[in-house]
Amino acid sequence: MNRIRLVALDLDGTLISTKLQISQNVKTAITRARGAGVAFTMVTGRMFAAARPFATAIGIEGPIVCYQGAATYAAASGERTAHTPIPASIGVRVFTRAAREGVRALGYFDDRLYTEVDDEYTRSYTALAKVDANVVGPLPKYFAERPSTKINCVLDPKRAGAYAEELRVWLAGEANVTRSQPEFVEVIDASVDKGRALRAVAKYYGVDLAETMAIGDSWNDVPLLTSAGFGVAMGTAPPELTEKADAIVAGVEDDGVAEAIERFILSAA
């Protein structure tokens, strides 16, 4: 295993708990690793507005990756440094299908959230992200000439897996489809995923991918872990992720990120 110089952290279920908190043990481990010269970034499905407070909490000022890799921002300044949205033509098709099938789809433009109605599905997202939703009526009309950074379809977790697979087949070659939470099915541009975004951040820091460690907990983290030099899955991760990981640590409630930093960075120093 190479010396780790850059750590890429997923947020929900990895760095932050269901209470949207970072434990003191994790903060301490990150501080110690930064003192040893290790850089940190975040690679999350969250909007920048929903991710930035956590970057601030652990002292990240450089680039963080949001929207499953579709946009990168400088954490300190808020400047968006990269953006690959879904083309409007594809977005309209996804929004139209979701409305026809009774699925609540959410759109994003200029780091703002848009919904057709403020229903229980919209509120389940805003409660997690701690952002407000802009209610604008039919999204196929609103996004007809606006590219959405990503599209999040929020539905019953029992239905989400099958719906994600339906969209993958329907959009094959035109867009990527992933899941970040059991109830979220997310559509992003075909050229976007977390792993590709990590490559850009590693280049920014002058770090070889072999010197990176990524930590994640969900389906959308597969490209992140497989692109990093060393991939770590949280103990709560689904089999699709754990089978791709180089190591497995405790879940977020038991400070798995701190465990990974202690085992694979601080103990190896």
C-alpha cells in the first residue's frame, strides 16, 4: 500500500451520521492526519450549499466534489470550478417520465433546488439537505432551456432499486444512474461519476491516484473506491460496494472514518 497523501470522504453515512453530525473522534483523527501532511476532500451527492458546512467543520478550504461528481467547488470561496450538467433535452425526458409515473423528481440549477410541489418526498430531501425547495410547477417546462446539474428521483425505497434499473436501461449511453440513499435514484451526465471527479482533485493537489484513499458507504461510491489507490467501505455499505473495497471499517455511528485514518494513515506513518 502506498503512502496516502489525499483522502476523499463521502458525506451521508460516512462522515456524517443520521443526525447530520461529525463525531469528535473523527474530527480528531482528521486533524492528526492533516498535521501529518495529508489533504482532505469531500466527494458527495449533496449540493454545494448542503455540503459546505461540513467542509468548514473539518477545515477543508480546497476543492470539494458535489452532485455525484457533476460539479466541483472551492470550499473556502464558493467558486464553482467545474460543472457538467445533464443536457436540457435529456432532463426534460426524465422529468416528463417521472411525472407520468408518479415519481417526485427534483432538479438543480445554480446550486438551488427545484420541485413541482412541496410534498412529503420533497420534504424528505430538504430535511436531509437542510436547504429550501423552490416550487416552480411542471419541471419539464421549467428546465426546458435550463440544464439540471443532476436529477434526484425520490420514491419508496422498496421501489427505488427496480426504478433505478429501469432508468439505466432507458438512458443507456445517454446518462448515468446511481443511488445515494435507499430512497434516492439520481441521474447525472453520462461522463460524470465520483471516480472521475476524484482524478481531477488529485491532479489539483499534485497527488498520484495510487496515493489516494476513498471512504464511502453506498452504491454511488463504487466508482470512487475503485478509482482511488485504496478504497474503504463502511460496515453498513451494501454488497455492491463492500465487494469492491480494499478494506471495511465500522459504520458511521461507530466512527468508521476515524478507524480508517488510524489504521491506514497514522499507524503506517
